[in-house]
Amino acid sequence: MSSPTPLPEKSSPVTKPVSENCWSCRILSGGGLLVSGGYVFMQAQKFKHLGGPPSMGTVAQIVFAAGLASWGIVLIADPVGKKTRKQ
């Protein structure tokens, strides 16, 4: 049997990640990150309100919560996508 002729390769257009061109996707995932950061922060605060001294674990939870929330804000604001290059 003869082998079939290979199909010509199609050049795929350069596509952006979904998070850069879909506003609702950015709002949904960024909002989820903001809510999860708030939840982690509230759990750290709950331990402090029980009267326990803040330990390194509590501080790590608060830092992690701040990181989650800031990641959500950056994802919603999309500062990189708005940057235009001057030529």
C-alpha cells in the first residue's frame, strides 16, 4: 500500500490566553481569588480573636491572603494588557 500524501501544515494564528481577552473570565477568576484571600484572612483573624498570640503560622496565613487578594486585583485590572508600545 502506498502512504497517503502528508497534509500541508496550517499556520496557526497567534492566540492570547483566555484570561487576556475574556472580560467575564477575568472577573470570575479574579473575584474568586479575592474571595479566597478574604476567607484565608478571616480564618487567621478568627484565631487571633480567640485570644491566642499571633504565631508564625498566623502571619504566614495573612501574607498568603494578601498575595491571593493582590493576584485577584491584578487579574481583574490587567495592567499588562493595557500597556501599549510607542514606536
